[in-house]
Amino acid sequence: MRTLITNIAELTTNVAVGDDPCGTMNDAAVLIEGELIAWVGTTEGAPSADEVVDAAGRAVIPGFVDSHSHLVFAGDRAAEFEARMAGQKYAAGGIRSTVAATRAATDDELRARLRGFLDEMLAQGTTTVEIKSGYGLSVADEERLLRLAAEVTPEVTFLGAHVVPAEYADRPDEYVDLVVGPMLDACVPHAKWIDVFCETGAFTVPQSRRVLEAGIARGLAPRVHASQLGPGEGVHLAVELGAASIDHGTYLTEADIDALAGSDTVLTLLPGVEFSTRQPYPDARRLLDAGVTVALACDTNPGSSFTSSMPFCIAVAVRDMGMTPAEAVWAATAGGARALRRDDVGVIAPGARADLVLLDAPTRIHLAYRPGVPLVRAVWKDGASV
Amino acid sequence: MRTLITNIAELTTNVAVGDDPCGTMNDAAVLIEGELIAWVGTTEGAPSADEVVDAAGRAVIPGFVDSHSHLVFAGDRAAEFEARMAGQKYAAGGIRSTVAATRAATDDELRARLRGFLDEMLAQGTTTVEIKSGYGLSVADEERLLRLAAEVTPEVTFLGAHVVPAEYADRPDEYVDLVVGPMLDACVPHAKWIDVFCETGAFTVPQSRRVLEAGIARGLAPRVHASQLGPGEGVHLAVELGAASIDHGTYLTEADIDALAGSDTVLTLLPGVEFSTRQPYPDARRLLDAGVTVALACDTNPGSSFTSSMPFCIAVAVRDMGMTPAEAVWAATAGGARALRRDDVGVIAPGARADLVLLDAPTRIHLAYRPGVPLVRAVWKDGASV
């Protein structure tokens, strides 16, 4: 089956051309063959196909690569959100209420919720999603959450070190012993990544190092939550260990920025978190100008960011973080792919996965220019229209 | 035809009960009969019906009443938006580029665009929309825009005094002569409201008074754009003339707030404008605490706010203007109705229009808690599922 999308007013390929990292093409066409992209060029020179989709002057971008989510959980925390908006401060400890609800849920309940979120994301243009554990916090529950996540994505992250569970509140180092021992043993078969929340109120730098090094020793690749609630040493730890990404980065020092700019570690910004916790937005402009590679992700979770909308994150990144629309769209597609060390997604080029989004708009600028409006008109994932 | 919606976890009626202006009911049911709401109560005591819709623990709110839009226009200003996000300041003069595109468009082109926006809004839960002219700025074009608007809504506003058109740039008072003379003559048959943009760069206070008084003399009811770009006398003029609403209010003085609190004039806040022009958000908390009646609207237009999403406006009003989710939802429904002096919409009560939104969420809080996510699962307008 060969599907040709023609008359694309603006095609974002993310194959850099000159000083345009988005590799923007006008009056373009894309040929999908099976699960892959087979050809990219102008409408005029397009090959024949079994099916032709006329984009009729609309824009096409790669499917969003959402490299940070926590989709396996039960319950919500709407009342906590409401209280926070009335003035109460966000604290990482709220995670424990989701842990209790998640432990009490059956596999099928968690699976139904998870699939609901994936459908919701796909309808909003997200074709690749990373999923973390972290609401189990026991050997059996962390294993269970990762097993469920692995049913739906290869980008599975073991985050047993999300927060110290209530039953270990007075002995966090014993909890880390559990994480790097029996819990890691149980989780390794399902996971690709090892992660830790390196933050005051969660895990210290030495504890974080133990967790990451234990995961690396078992073949998992590192990524780190850090500098969400205040400055810390998480960025340096992440860079030192060659993490694919450090996520949050709400509070970065000059030294953090220098370390990131000279590294292969992506900085994944999560605008939904600052939006939903009323924290100050990081200055993405400064980061980009310093040479840091930036990704955007939703961090979908019931506590600090319950959005699943990459277009929303793009709009906020443009309005409040100083990114251009082109930079924000790149960060939400190619940037997310870099944060997952993938080169087969986040790009529209021959041989890449055929994951594409047709916008109900003539340019990608509209994703920021029309905030909140559902502009995703059609989505292809692995070559199939969904 | 009688349709019963049952098992509504949280129903926002906007029929005040005690200290709850939202008149919130749990485990509720609503009976629709023809175009109207026939009955509201608990699921257990619900009457029989021809059709039963099981809300299955979701929330229902009144359809959004978007009391401020500029939907009859051609073209867009994406490049201007992009330049502004890169640091260029918003100026009212950009309106003129939309005027040129709109004048060049045919009736059918404008009609197709208008209907597209209405479909987009309906899918996002907006069941009542006000539409202004203001991109014609000649007798024939203003008449044409209002005629097209009147095809789709009774809430039609003559805004010939949107900006002084280029051909009158050096003689604004002559343009006002045209607005209050032949243009008003041509437009009165289509319009219910008279409006003016009372702002530096648009119309002075004496010019604004001339426009409003001329409209009032012809039976139109006044509403005013004011204090968007800086403080001014527009609020006082609006209150003095008994305007239904003053819209924007980004820059209000204490005297403005006192005047509004003691009046029947609604303050319509437009969060999309501050979002898309990067202006400071007005402090809705202070306004509400002072006793001002607040509405929320999108101000859909290609220059300063191209969102059409009332849920987006609610989320921003909660995050950045200090409204509670309940206040924001009230403002986007009952508040909009007050701003249009309507008591048959924005409320779920026997006898009101059957305009309802079923959310894919258990509470209205989720509209702010899940920013950007399309949470509108079903919409009824005039009793019909759409």
C-alpha cells in the first residue's frame, strides 16, 4: 500500500537544510509505503500511489515524540490542583496519594486508563510516547506498571526512585537498597531506561547516583528528573553519566547550562508543569542561544501536569519560554526523538517511520498562534491512518 | 422528543444555591424536551424519556457563551504573530491588513470561513456566540459583514469604529461622521449591539461617545472595547451609558473597578489576548473580590487572539488571573450570558435553552487541570446533539 500526501503548503521534515533545522519545504508531497516513509519531494514531481490524500494547502509535521509521561496510574488529584490554584504550594509528597490509588487498581483498570490516554494523545498528534513507572514503589507494583507500559511502547522507564513511599519515610536509604536490588531485578526485563527524581523531597545526589549506576550496570540507559523545585546537582550527575536527557530544568545555574551545552544530554522542558504548578518558566531562549539541545514533553501525570497536549506545550513554550514556533515544533518532534536517542521518529525522510500529522492550518506557527484549538486533522502512525 | 441525561457526577446549573453561584448538583440528571430543558434533578428521581444518555460519572456544564468574537474576516496574520513572539509589540494598526483581505473576499468565501469557525467552536462546547463587524470599515463592507453574521447568530455587533481605516488616517473625525451616519443606517437592520474600540491608536473618548450614543439612538445596545493597551476613560463611558459589557480591561484603575462594581456592566476578560500579545494578565481575583461581574470570552480574531477555545481561556484565567475553576466556568457560561443580557442561556434550568456540554472528565475543574486537552465529549444545542 502506497499513500501519497500532496499539496502540503508547509512540510516540516526536520532534515536540516542550511540554517533551517526544520528542513521546511513548501508545496511538498510525502509518499508512505507500508510502515515507512518512502519518498519526500515537491507535489509536481511526486510518484504515483494507491491512495492520494490532498492536504489542500495545509501543513504537515512529524508526529509528536512525547519523551516524558507517567501514564500508568489510577485516580486523579483534581482537588489538590484546585487547592494549589487557590494558593497552596506544590510538593512532591502528593505523589503518595496516587501510589495508594494505583496499588489498589487491577491490571485491567490500569490498562483501560492507559489505553484511554494513548488514544487521547494520538488524537492530538502524539505518535511516540515514553512511559515511566513510579506509582507502584513496591517490587510487585513497579514490575506490574512496567509490564503494562511495555504492552504499548518500547520506551519504558523504570522510575522506582520517584519518591520514597510512606512505608519507608524514615529510612530512605533502605528504600534505595530495595530499588537497586530486588526491584531492579524484577523490572529490568520490561525496561529500556533507568530514571530517578533527584530533588529535595525526593532523592539526594548520592542516592540518585546509586540508582542510575545500578540501572546502567544492568543495561538500562539513564535519564534524570532534576531541578524542578530548586537548583541542585542533578544536571551534573546526568551529564557525567551520559544521560540521554535531564527533564524539568526549571531552576538551572550557569554551570548547569554550560555542562549541558557541551554534552550529548538533551534538556527536556515540560511547560505543563510550570503551568499547572504556577512555577516560573525556564528561559528556553537563553538555553537555545547557549547551544543546549531542547526537547518539549507533556509529563502527563495527575499531580504536576495533567495535560496530554503537545500543541498546548508548544504554545506555552512560545509564549512563556521564548522559543520560536519553529524551535518549539522541532523540540516536540526531533527534540523528543533525541531525548530517546531515536533517529527513526521525529523526522520526515525516506526510511523513517511513517508517523505524520496533518494540521488544520497552513503553517506550524498556528500551533502557537491558535492555542487550545484542536488543529490535528489527521494522524498516520506506522503508515496507518488513525 | 425527550432526552434524559443521567448519572451526571457533577452538574453545573448556574442556578445559585446558598454560597454556590454554580448551583452544583451531584448524581444529577437533566431532561431535554424539544429545544428546551424540561427538568433537572437527581438520577434516582428522573422521569422517563424517549432516549437516555448515560453520562457514566462525567460532568455536565451549560454550553459556553462566547460573548466576544470577530469571526467574519479573511486571511490570517501568522507572520505578524511570529514576529511579535520574537519581540515586536502588538499594535492595533495591524487590523488594517485584515481589512484589506476581508474587503477582497467574496461573500461565499467569508461565509465558508465563518461556518468553519462556528463548527470548530461548537466542537469545543460553545453554543452561543456574539459576532462583531469591524474588518469592513466602509458602508458596503460593514453592512456585508453584519448581514453574514446575522445568518448565524442573533448576537450581532456593529463595530464600524474598530480602527480608523487607512483612507481616513488623517481625518478620523470624518470617519466617525461616516460611522454614525450612512454606515449606521446601513448596519442597523442587522445588528443588536453597538461597539467601539476606545483606546489610544483607535478612537478617543469623545469619538467613542459619539458612536455609542448614535447607536443607542437607533435602538442598539452598547458594549465597549477599552483599556486593552493602557488605562483610559472607556470604562467610565461604558458604565455611564449602561453598556452590557466592557471588554478587555487589561489595564484598570481603582476608580474603574469601583465604577464596575457598582454597575450592571459586566467586565469581559479575554485571556487569549494577553496570552497572544504577551501583555500582563489582569488580576481577576481582585476584580471578583471587589464585586465586579466577570465574563470570559475568546475574542477570536486573526490579530490579537486567534484561539476559539473557551476551555483554553478557562485554564489561563485560573492559572494566570487568579480565578477558581468554578468562577472561570461560571464566567464562561453565565457570565457570558450576562454580558449579552440573556437569561435563557448559560444556565441549566427548566425553560432555558437546552445547550449543554458533556465533559470527558468527572469535574469542571478538569477544564483547567487538563489544559489543552479536548475534553468536550458531547454537545447539545437547542436540544439537538451535534
